[in-house]
Amino acid sequence: MYQNNMKQVERVQTGVRIEARLLKVLKAVAELRDISLGDLIEGIALHAFEGKTPFGEDTLQHIAALKAVYGLDLTADDAHKLREET
């Protein structure tokens, strides 16, 4: 499908700590789109770097439902204000 426009990249394995419920929602969205979690995160980051939204209205509706299922009540306002339980 995208063969003619594919760009070759070097990917690296990384260990990233992330809030558990957020990860569950991200994995579910990746599954919904039939892509890997890494591809989803790359897409979100590349869109954000250009000030673009990575999701259309239909995907945002799915995300809202998934957030409810997994009890994810965090918002963008919570970014940089999270601390781990000890």
C-alpha cells in the first residue's frame, strides 16, 4: 500500500516507563489500527512535532470509550505532574 513512499529508518529498542492505564489505551488503539505500539507512538510524536492532531473524530471516540474501560482519567493538564507511588 505505501511501498513507493516508504522511508528507511533505524529503530532502536528502548525501555520506557509509562503510566499503566495509558499504556493499556495505547495498546488498544494500536490494535484498533492494526499497527504496532511503536508505530503508533512514532505517529503520535511526528504529528505533535508539527502541531497536528494524530487522530480523527472516529478514533477519538474509540479512545474515549477505551479510557472509560481502563479507568484512565488523566488529561493533558496532568502531564508533568505525575508521581509514582512508592
